[in-house]
Amino acid sequence: GLGWTFSADVVGVAVSGDTVYATVMRNLTENGSERTGVLVALDRLSGRELWRYQAPGRQSQFMDQPIVATGRVIVNDNLDFSIIAIDPGTRERVWRVGMDR
């Protein structure tokens, strides 16, 4: 990502209409001991970034491809043991369901 100091990995991609959604695992430290999940929305034709959502905190890891459902983009947070839904209109988390560890 633009302005990021450390590496990041794209771990999944989904397409819905004219938008490509990518889940990214962003390292916040050089050795990757702290990381956060990022959901990036891109224009399907130009690749231009439309918006991004970054999980709060320093221990989050979005894994797998996002799932696009009516009015929501669903991502799996592997480190937080949760599933979250992002509203593409507001670019905010609208719900989170924690899983038993």
C-alpha cells in the first residue's frame, strides 16, 4: 500500500460488478509480529483504489478471499477468530461474530 513501511500480502480477491475487493495482510513491524487486515476496493477497469478498510488494533489477519453479499463484504479475521462484515457504502464494519477458540 502507498506509504506502508513494511511488506504486505494479498491473500484473496473477489469481483462484484465493477469492483475488485482484495483482502490484504499488512505487516506493521519488520518481522511481522504485529499485523493488521486490510480490505481494499479497486475499480475493475482501471485498478484505481476506491476505498480501504483497515481493522483496528495490531493483531488482525484477514485470510482467504472476501465474500460479496448484498450490501456487505464479508472477511475472515484469522487472528481475531471472527468474521466481519463491511458496508461498502459507509466503508465501516457493520457487524462482527466471534468464534470459539
